[in-house]
Amino acid sequence: MNGAELLGHCLAKPGAWQDEPWEGDVVAKVGSKIFAFVGTGEAVGVKCGRNRDEADEWLRRYPEDARASAYIGRYGWNSLTVGGAIPDDEILEAVDASYEAVVAALPKRERP
């Protein structure tokens, strides 16, 4: 999977849209919230659990290709390397789960 395919998967979600809140840093949002940090497509930042303990399961399974996201890692966000040991289907499932978690936390007026 490449960065364009990853971004395409993100943007195919209901209500999803692309933003670039920081120069050169592409993200996928639903409503006003980010559900995937896509960047250049080499890795994707997604919400992998309700807290750090749940998200750490990814770090145990893929120590070389999963790491806690800077600044927001304590809230269950991880950065998953694309094209490494993590199978593409698992990365896409993580994106889907991140999207669902973010949608569930949105105010009803912002939900797709």
C-alpha cells in the first residue's frame, strides 16, 4: 500500500475530508476532528485505544513498526509504519477503528 491508497481509504469514509493544518502534514478529518495523520504516507497516526494501556498492544506486537505518537500518545494514539511488518489490512482496520472512535466522540451535529 502506498500513501495515495492510504489517503484514499481515509477519504472514502462518510464525512471524511482532507486538511493540512500544518504545512506538509496531511490529515484526514471527520467533522472537526482528526482521525488519521497521513503525512507523506510512510506512516499513519491513528487512535489505537481508549488509553495508552490499550494502544500499547500495537507496540508489543510490532515493536519495530509501531510507536506512541508524540504529544497525543498518552491518549491512545500510535504511529504505524506503512510497508513494514504490519500487514496492510491491519493498518486499514486501525484506520477504520480510529474513524469509528472519533465519530463516536463527535457532537451529534457533526456526525456524518
